Amino acid sequence: MRLVRIEHTIFSLPFAYVGALLSGYPFTLADAILMAAAVVGLRLAGMAYNNIADLDIDRLNPRTMRRPLVVGAVTMREAWAIVALGSAIYFASAALLNKYALLLSPLVLAIALTYPHAKRIHPLPHLHLGVVLGSVVFGGAVAASGDEASSLAEVLRSVPWLYVAAVSLWVAGFDTIYSIMDIDFDRNHGLKSIPAAIGEKGALAASLAMHAASIALFAMGVEAYDLGAIATASTALTASVIILVQTMAWLGRVKESFNLNLAVPILIGIGIIIDTLQHKLRFFSDG
């Protein structure tokens, strides 16, 4: 549980349902359960592999040297078994959802599994991680639309791309903040990140720009998808939380700002879910 930070799966799951509901296609309770299973499987595989790929780094970094794989609480064999189990759950869920979910599932898994290698190649691993979380919105839309869509193009049109981009930039922004804690370690070991490349102040400015863009995209999504008062309120509250996160980061309270970020998917996700379901119930009631 500690190896894969299972509690964070709960915070990413609402984004799958945001994608599904905003796709405009109906889905069943069974589909919703399979979406959750796919997210859990993807999370298991991605996080376990991240620990495997980063083992040499984690052994040296004071911030990570107590992680389960480093101290031997989890063996390398067990970690690989979790990667295999998570991948199996993920692919099985995709296969049971629809053919397009299965077709696109290797792409999303590849994005997740290549993330730990990004910091060895380029200074924007934060955007890579953002796309991993943004793909949860993407996956939810594919899961909902794939049964009824007549083509892959129709499936891709169903994806709420504004929210994919908004989530991606939100994650990239807070990961940039979090990476400030490793700025000296990254520079000393040749690892690439925005803080290592342009310093703490530059990283904070880059994070602020990404979060400002994320807030703008979340706000645009409310209008683009004709959402109501509940989604509008949750979006405004989300913007307030992101602003507070930025304020705390600029004051040097990096770890606290990161923890506060966990409220964002709950606020934006639950708000949109309730708003959309309320709209659907009202439609059926009027009908």
C-alpha cells in the first residue's frame, strides 16, 4: 500500500467519471466499476514501476531513502509482481469495457510507465506526469463512448479535451513545486527538472503560469459543457485552493502546498459529477 501510495488513487478516480459524464454518452454501473478497476490497475502498475526505475536514485536521496523498496520491506520480485498484476487488471478492465478502450489502453500505459525515465532525458518531467493524470479523463470518455461510437474518430471527439489539458497543467504545476525540494539533489546527480534548470524562483513562476492556465481551462470547461451552478461553484472553490497552494509555495511551505493539492480532484470532480447527474435526473423528470 505504501509502495504504490494507494490513497492517491482515490483522488484521481473522480477524473475518470468527469471524462465519462462529459463525453455525452451513457454508461452503466458495471462500466463505472470497470473504470475504477482500470484506474486502480494503472496506478498499481505505474507506481510500482516508478519505484523500480528510480531505485538507484531513491537510495541516494534523503527524501526517498525510506521508501519500501529501498529498505527491503518490498522486494524487487514483489514490485514486479505488482506491475504485472496492475497491468493485468488494467487490460482486463479495458477489454471488458469496449474495443476502443482496449485499443487505446497500451498508449495510456506506455505514457505512465515512461514517466520515471523523463527526468533523465529532458527538463519537463512534470508535464509528462501531468499527461498521465490527464489521461484518466481521456480514459473515462473512451470507456463511456466506445460502446456506441461508430469509429475511433467519434470516440476521440467525445473526449473533453479542455479538462484533459486543465488536469495535465494542474498536475504539472504542483509537481514543479514539489520538485523544488530536490533541486540540489537533481543538479548534483544530473537529473532534469524545471527547478534544476531555472532555479527555485523560476520554477515558482513556471508553476504559477501552469496553474493560471489550468484555472482558465477549468473555467472555460464550465461554459463549453453547459455546466450548472454546482460545477461553477466547485470550479471557483478549486481556483481558490490552487491560488492558496501557490501562495503557500511562494512562502516556502512547499510540502504543505503539495498536500493541499489533494483537495482539487475531489472539489472539481465531485462538483462536476453532482452537477451533471442532477441535470440528467432533471431531464428525465421533465420528460
